[in-house]
Amino acid sequence: MKDRFDEELRAIMLEETEKIYMSDELKESILENCKPGLIYRIRAFLNSYIEIPVPVLIGVFAIVLMVNLIPAMDIDVDFNDRQVVEIGNSQVIVRDMGDVDGYED
Amino acid sequence: MVMKIRMKVKTLIVLIIVFIIGIGFIAPEIFLYGIEQIEEKEKAASLYKAYLNMPLAISRDRALYRLARSLVPHIGTYDLFMFGRGSSGDLISHEDIDTAIECYEEILDRYENSPYYVSSYKNLMDIYIGMADHEKVQELIGWGRHSEDEEIVYTSYLYAAFNHMVNREYDKALDLVEKYISEGVEDRRLYALKGHIYYLQEEYEEAARAFEAIGTTAYLHDDDSNLFGSVREVLNGYWINSFTRRYAGDKRIRGRVTVNGQPLPYAQIYIHSKSQYGTYSPDGELYIAITDFNGEFETIGLKDGEYEIGVGVSIPFAYNLVFKEKNERILNLTEDITYNFEFTEPMEIISPRGEFSLKGSIFTLKWERVEGADHYKVYAVAFDRPFDLSSGSITYAIPNEAGEYEIRETETIIDIDTVNYHPTAAFYSGDSRHEALISPNAILGTFYPGVRVPIIVKAFDKEGNLLNKSLPLISNYEDVTVVRVENRELTAGERLILNMEYEEAIEYYEALLEDDSTNIEALTYLSRIYAHGWMLGKHDLEKAREYAERLYRITGDDRVYIRLKK
């Protein structure tokens, strides 16, 4: 046989509290005191799970890397071996012998 | 479907922090350590600049110092003697110097507690001494005296003592040196300076004692062997004893070193005995004086004799200097004499400038007028390996279109065919004297297809003294006028000559003449090969004349005889 005690108890409570009202101030006060604290919220946030798409992760990684390394690459990197030749009692530094314009007199 | 990674937020934050520390701080430090292991100066300098551009570089003072040191490790001298010349150090450019100065100044401005602070101060003064900027050196000495850092104050007085020595205020210099020695300061530069001061006062025993103390004393600040700018260090007492035995006497040389008429301080004066050294050696000369703030010098006393005198100027200076060579090669010292060294900025070739491709056979050369010049000469440079400009080179005057070597005007026309009719300077190469082959330019002429020929213009006075020239002591290739001959292709015979396969070339041309007895190219080159000889002692003037006459009968051009006449 099913126990009906909970339903009976509920009916008694409803009957007895039907005329009782809570003031708005009391409601606000109770809600105010029930808010979770900052530490609780931070902990909750830290323990929450997120899902990161792999392409986004790779993109962010690349951006951070570039932010630090791009300025480093802004240099006149000249790894050409320079050669010093003796010309007429002078020393001439030859770095590159590139193309030249034609000359016809 | 896009792949996702699921993780807790706190795990992600930890990963981000590790990533930032790794990329931002640890990686740059590892990078910096890596650069310090690189020996190649230019590569290291570029990478130090890369490090300094990183936003999170935390060892900036260290990188600035290392960058400056890699660019200017030591300011060597370019030494000019009456015969030989050469440099004793890296070819440091003005740009390197400017960058190094900026680095040291930033350390002095922003990193007072850096371990590189004192060394930066010292190195900055060394650079300004090398650049002959005595006013800047004095300014830095004054700045150092008011420093709260005792080591900076000491360095300031050390360089003040050096400046007193340069200005021949030996007592003041010695007072400062002795003060610190008596206070127990252990720094070998003190003893080196003391030795130099006594040496220049000709008190050789005292000098030798001071130099001997160097060996048992460490440098105070670093292990750098530089001694006050580019001043070469006399290291031991043995050297002094050898010097006094062989050279010390009572004849002095006085003079002045000037650049465009302005005094050049801190220039070192050397001599070496002509009988002992015939060629330049940076270790072979004897340091006998240094110029004061007025550019004047007075050497220590020397024995009567024949000497070569020389001057050493710092290498960065030499980039824009021409040494006004005198038409004398030996100094006969029998009494006190005056001998001046004059430098000037190089004269300019107005056109053509830099390397240019010659498609025809003539070009016009224009240059700036030099005051007092009686005449100008145009010089060509021939290389042992002409296509990559490596190995040795020879320089010789070439004629203009009219065959003149002494040119009065400031422009002339060079006809490469005319030049090629004239003999050139040549060099021989081979395993032994008997197998030494003549250089190809002697046969082909100065200008042949594919060759690069640097051109130099010199101005002379009536006595033949050099007044100026277009090529400074040190130059960048792009600033030199260079003719690249591209008017035609080399012939098969010319290729044999260029490869120094002379006997094959003779066979080739003789075969050509059997088919065509009027072949001009064959007659030309056979005449030249026999006129000069492709090997030492292998010339045959009769054959040369015979080919020249056959050539003349065909062309009617008497220039074919020029090489035979000379």
C-alpha cells in the first residue's frame, strides 16, 4: 500500500501557510545573502570545461609567436660573405657584384 | 567536422602562462646564449639586433654590449709606410662604429647597475680615440670624474693620464699612474701606460721594468687586449732591450699628420729598418711616437741610418682617406729632420660611377679637378683571377684614345682597343720560377670580353708627387668605377690564353694561319705571345716582329709595333 504521509503533510502545510506573505525587502535580503562569493565563482569558472577548436588554438599560438618574433626579423640580415680584395694599394670590400646597366659611348 | 580540444579553464590558463614565459623570456635568453657562441662577426651582429628587437628581451644591456663588441672588437690601424702598407685588424666601417657608440651610450644612459657599465665607458673612449676625436674623449673623461661609480672615476683618470702622455705632458701622466699604483690598484693597463710614458721619454730601463710588471698583473675590468683606442701595446721588456741595442740614438724626426690640413691626433708613427724588412708586416714596425692634439709628433732618438717611416691611422678613418704619397722611398737619417704625413679626401670620378657594362669599345671618363694638379693618369687593375676579383692584382697606367698617359684635362676618352695595343703590367704564377706562366692580361690586353677592370684616376704635381686619387685606402666595391667588358664573346683562342694554356693557343693560332694566312686574331696574339713570352725566358722577338709585320701589311695600323718598341 502506498504511503500517503507526504501528501497529507503537504496539504497541512499549504493550509497553514496560505495566509502568510513575505515582504519584498525580506525577499531581497535573503537573495542578497544567498549570492555565491567571488572565490566560489572563480573556482566554478576555473573548473568549468571549454571546448576549443584546434584551428583556433593553432591560430592563437601562431599570432603570439609572431608578435614576439616579427620585430626580431626586422633586421638587415646580410649573411653574404664579404671578400676583401687588394686594388691599387687599397683594400676594397666586395659584398655583391650584381647586374649593371649597359654603357655605350 | 572541426576537431575540438576539451579542457578545464584552469588547465588552459596554466598552458598560456607556460607558453608566454617560454616564448617571451626563456627562448630569447637561449637565443642570446646561442648568439654568443657564434664567431662570425656579421652574423652575430645581425642576430644581436634581432634579439634587441624582441619586446620581451630582458638582457638588453648584455645584448647591447655584445653587439657593440661584435661590431667593434678592436680598432686596428691602417699602416702606411714608404713602401708597404696594410691593415692590422678587422675592416670596421663607420656604420659599425656608429652602432657601437649608440649601444654603449644606451648602456651608460639606462643601465647604471649593469656589469657592462664600466666596460662600455672604457670602450666608448677607445672608439673616440680611434676616431681621433680628442674633444669627445675629454668630454667623457670629465663626465667620468663626476660619477658616483669608483671604477668609472678610476677609468676616467686612467684615460686622462693617457691624454697627458699623448700631449707629451709626461709628468702629469706619471703622477696619475703612480698615484693609483701606490694605492695598490692592480691593473696591467697602469703598467702598460707607465712603460709607454718612460719609453717615449727614452728612459728605457724604467720602461722595461714597467713592461715586465704587465706579465704578472691582470686587467682590472676585462680581458681585452686593447690599449687606449688603436694604440698598439708594447708588451715586454725584452722588446725594449732589443730596441735600444739596435735603434736607440739621438736623431729625431719631427712632423705633423693632417687630414685636409686639419690635425690628426692619436696617429701612431713607426719606423722599420729598410735592410731588415722589405715589405709590410703589422708586427714588423717599431712604434716611435704618437701625434698630439695638434697632430704633431716628435720621435724618440734613433741611430743614424736608413729607415722606412710609417704612420698608422685607425681603420674606420681610412675609408675616406687618400694618403698623399711622396716620391721617396727611404729616409736617410743623419740629423734631426722634419717629415709630415698628409691625407686628403679622395677625388671623385664623376662618370661613369660604380660597375658598368661596356657594350662598345670606348667610354668617356670624367673626374673632378684637383687643385695644383699638373696632370692626371688613368690606372687599370688586373686580377690574377679576373672573374671573381680574387687572388692578387696589379695596377698600371693605361693610355687614352690618343695614346697619352699624362692627361691635362679632367676628362678623357678610353678606347679599349687602343689600350689593348699597349703592354700591360703582368705577373707570373707557377710552382717554380722556370715554370712561371705570364698572366693572361699581358697577352689579351687589359680589356677582354667578360673581364672586370677597376679604374682609378690619380692626380700628380710637377714633381710626380701624388696629390689625390679616386680610390681611398679602404673602399666598398660599389664605390669603385669598374668596367665590365661585354662587347662580344671570347673566341676559342682567347679562352686558351685566358686559361693560360699558351702552348695550345700557339698551336691553335698556327693552325688557323695555315688555313688563312691573313687571320688578324691569330697574327695579333702570336705576335704578343712571342713578344712577352708565355713563360719566363720563352720570348722570341724575331717571331714577334715577323707576325707584327704581317699584321701591319694587312691592317696598316702601326700600333701593332707598340709592344715591340717597349
